[in-house]
Amino acid sequence: MEGEPTLRLRIFDLNCWAIRYLSRRRQERVRLIGDTLRREGFDLVLLQEVWSEQDYSDLKGKLAGCYPFSHYFRSGVIGSGLCVFSRFPILDTLLYQYSLNGYPYMLQHGDWFCGKAGVGVGVTASLLSLSLQLHAEYCRDKDAYLPHRLVQAWELAQFIRHTSKAADVVLLGGDLNMHPEDVGIRLLRGWTGLRDAFAEATRFEGCKNGCTLVPDNCFTDKSEMLPFPLGIRIDYILYKAISSFTVKCEELKTTTGPAPGMDIPFSDHEAVMTTLHIQRQGQPVGATLGTADLALADVLTEARTEVGVGLRAAQRQRYSWGRMAVLALLLLLLQATAALGTLAGLGTEQPFPKLSFCLLAFLALGLLVLATALHLFHTMEVKMLQGTEEQMQMAQRALQERP
């Protein structure tokens, strides 16, 4: 961008819902996404939930002519699911895996195994693009993952602030799994100064209110959408200019159900497409928070409260599993004592049949290993929540003391 006074940048963002063996009509939809991207010719494509590296390889081969630069980010057990395709050279990449990402024993959700992350991509000399996905909400009324999602939003905001200093323009796209007025979104936008393309767009076309998860989509769970008859907006494109550039959102679109000429949509999420007009101006404007300090301090207070709730829950879990580990250890010690007494001839006979005795020993050992592992996990969770709470408190104090 350094040699261009203006740049018109077209961006495509989509949560692809491409889980091997589980997502319906996955291969057909991945081919459809590839055909559309090749035909439309966007400048930058940000994709989430591409869980199969084979799907990424297929897309890379199909799009090589119009998107010569791409990268797939690997993390966790099954990968981050994040990949980027670009018309511009990708100069460097960086992956930041969140310190908290759900619970390993919540197998039906699986977020912990994914290694969800925020990724930074240096595109040309002065454009930083980020793609990400935060922990899913699953149940809005009883959102057990809210503290984890707030930690992720805070870490992402810190990641942006520390990696964007050399950039002129920052772009962020992805499935944030938060509604526009949720505290996590307000924290992320307030702390980084990012602007919402939907709110800033001169022209908009697509689902009402920019929703990206809508009941009319044939792949969505209709029961989960009952409280939201119009849908919800959880996929975003955010941006900001830092130095001597200005960014304006000319247009934002979302897909609206089935792809043209097809009976299925791209995914259970609607795609978000935006056109940004980036222009160099006379003098550098510097980085700003973009939100009044007192308002941001209030957001930090709200976020700290929710993190504190999660911290107390994690402390209770740590105590419970620690107590369970101690009880399992005591049971093993009692069995060992009984076994040694029998071997030493101190008892007339073994108090239990050998098979039952061995099964009880294996059960106690398994319980000890499981309880110890979960105690250690929740100990780390407590430390991460405590650290985030302290960082937020420090940031809040700095804002309040600022002249």
C-alpha cells in the first residue's frame, strides 16, 4: 500500500462449518465455496472451521490462479480450522492460541480440542489482517463459557495492540460467537479502537440487521434459534486505520440462504463480504482507543465481574477434584495396606475376592489419575482467570487516573 494513494479492498469472511464426517454435505459445500471465490475474485479471504487439511489443499489448488498466496494455521489436537487466501503477498504469519478454551471433558462441544486461536497475517508492508474464532456460546441463558470467551477477547485485544504498531491498517474478521452488544465485543472494540463494518457501511445488502446465523438456513438448529426469530449477528469484519491512512466501508453484504443456482447455502453461517476504501491522508493521526475512557472503564468493570464469577467457579472445581484425588489416594493406600498385610500373614485371608480387589484397585487408580489431571487443569484455569482479572484492573485504574 505504500506506493498507492488509494486502495479498494474486497474482503470475504465465512465460518465454513466443515467438520469431517459430521457436517452435512461438507465436500459439496467446500467445492461450492471454492467456485464462488474463484468467480468473485476477492482481495482477501478469511475462513474458519476448515477442520480438514485436505479441504484446505483442495481449495488451495482450485484458487491458486486468483489467490496465489495462502496459509493454513495448525494448533490444538485437530487444528485451529483457520486459513487465509490473499491476492497480495503474505509477508509473515503469527498464531496466538488462547490460554483458556473450554473444558477437555466437554466432549460434545469439543472447543478444547480445536486449539482455537487468533492469527495475524502481514499482507503487503503495512496491512495487518487477523482471522479468528472464539469459544462458542451453546446456551445463552446458562453460558458456562462466558469467562473463557472474555479471557479470549481480552487476549485478542492485547494481541492486536501489540502486533499492530508497525501497521497502517488493521483488519479483523471471524466468528466471534458474541452478539454486537455483548460485553466481550464492547471490550474488544473499546480497547483496540476497531470499527464495525456493518455499523459503518454506506450501503448494506443481506439478512436483516446483518445477521449471520438465521433460522431460514437449512443447516441451523431451529430449536436453538427460537429466542431469535430474526437471527443473530456473530460474524464480524472490524477495521481501523492507525497512521496516515483513513478507512471507509463502502459496502457490506451477507449471503441470504442458498447459493445462486443451488439448493444449499455455503454453511450454517452466512458469509460476510465488505468493500473498504483505504486512502492516504496528509498527517499521521496516531492510534486511539476509539471509545471514551470512562465508558471503557465501565466495560472493564463489567468484564472483570464476569471473569470473577468464572474464577470462583474454577476455584470450586479445583477444590472438588482435589478432594476427589485425595480420597482416591487414601483408598489406594488402604488397599495397599490390606494387600501387604495379607502377604505378611497378618490377616487370616484377603477380605475381598481377588477379582473384586483388583477391579477396585484399578478403579481407584483411574479415579486418582482423572481427578489429579482435572485438579491441575482447573488450577491453571484459576491462574489464567486471576491474571486476566489483574490485567483488567490495572488497565481500568490507568484509564481512571488519566487526565
